Amino acid sequence: MSSLDALFCQIDDFCQKFEPQWQRRLLMHGLKTRKRERSLCLSEVMTILVAFHQNHYRNFKHYYLDHVCVYWRTEFPGLPSYQRFVEWIPSTLLPLCVCLKHCFGQCSGISFIDSTSLKVCHNRRISQHRVFKDIAARGKTSVDWFFGFKLHLVVNEQGELLNLQITPGNVDDRKPVPDLLESLFGKVFADRGYVSQQLATQLFTQLGIEFFAKPRRNMKNHLMRLTDKLLARKRSIIETIIDQLKNISQIEHSRHRSPVNFMVNILCGLIAYCHQPKKPSLRLEWALVQSA
């Protein structure tokens, strides 16, 4: 079975369970409206969108016209024009959100948290930018300033996503942590940007989570168990995942025409990563034995 067939089967299985429940819960306004049937079903549209992030194309129009319409005409016999397909993209936002939730992994008691910037335009064009004018914000990373959003991620040691949140670029990394870790347990490891004794106490008191943030250079080191110290050194796994999301799944670019398509692009990139056969992972048992 090819990767496209496997991707479609998984998305179609999800849509067959999701669509009937979704239709039953939609609010009706009581007016008769014409519901024109599309030449592609929801699972086909979602498959094409997610597959874009698996095929290393940098431009969706180029991907649709030169790849989908040329090589996948047999798999998708009802392909519409590019303009028509773009009109369908916003309707996939809610199904993609639920689909991504189903792709999340299971918490094993060891988690890693970090955030990354999602730039929506170059700093020189901030004053001219209109698409995200009232939504995005200026933020600062360890490298430079940016205009856009922040993607906050929590992953396990197998490289599986556990939770995520998108905030404006000026939101402190520590603010969404309680919501991100609400359904998790065990130990969570973070970098220097999450240092906060108040946050660590809150997480341990309310959720029973041990929160470890790498101390800043001007702070005194605290005693840690050897296993916790070794796990803290493995925090690079989430940085590797973020690098793959940006450079392989292409969740960040500055060509968005609408906030909805921006969200669809991120969701599809994350779903494409979740369907990746080989993810960054840690062989914790082997690493701990070797270090001991």
C-alpha cells in the first residue's frame, strides 16, 4: 500500500465516524438552502491538504497544479479547478482540529515542553501587514524579534504530540503551561524560558506533575536525582521535532491570505508529522543503563 493510500484510509476511517455526528450537531437556521454536492468528499480534500506537507513542495498552487492534477488524476477523478479547491479549504478547519486530536499519543509519565515562533511576515513589513493585523503580535525569541504567533508543544519520549496551543507572539511561554499539562502526569522537562518556582509549585499542587526547567546561568543549581538529570539532557528531542515541523512539514510561511487558511496549514502540517512513520524518539532504558 502506497503512502497516499495509507493516508487516505486513515483519514477516511476518521471521516466516516466524524461526519454523521458533526451533521447531527449542526445548528439549523430554519431556512431552505441549496446544498450543492462537491466532486470530492471531505476525506479526499483533507488527504490532498495533508499530503502537501509530505511532498516537500513549498507552494500549494504549484503542488496542486503540477503534482495532484498531473499524477493523482486517477486517485481523485473529481478534481476541481485550483480556485474551486481553495474555496473548499476553510470548511475543513473543524474536521482537521478533531482529526489532529485523534492523532495525539499517550502520556507515559515523561514529557517535554517548548515553544517556537510562527512568523507571518518580515519585520520590515509589519506596518504594511493586514491579514493578521488585529490577531498577531510582536514577540521575542532567544535569536531575534518577530511578528506572528507562538506554537506551544508537549511531546512524549516517543516523539508523539500530547498537546498544543497557539498564542499571539507576545504571550509568555509559561502562561499556557497549566492548560497544556492539565490531562498529563509524571515529569515534564523544559528550557530556561519556563523557570518559575511559582509555576512548578502550582503544577505539583494541582496536577501532581514534577516540572523541571533548566536553570539560568545566574541561578544556583539544585539537587536532582540522577535519572531526572539524564532526562533533562534529552530535551533536545522536542527541538528536533520543531525543526522537522518547520523544515519538512512547513508549518511556517508568510504567504497566508486569511487566518483560517493559516490555521488549516498548521493543522495539516501537524497531522502530516503524526503520520510520519519514523519520528524522533529516545531509547531511555538504554541511555539510563549506559550512563549509570
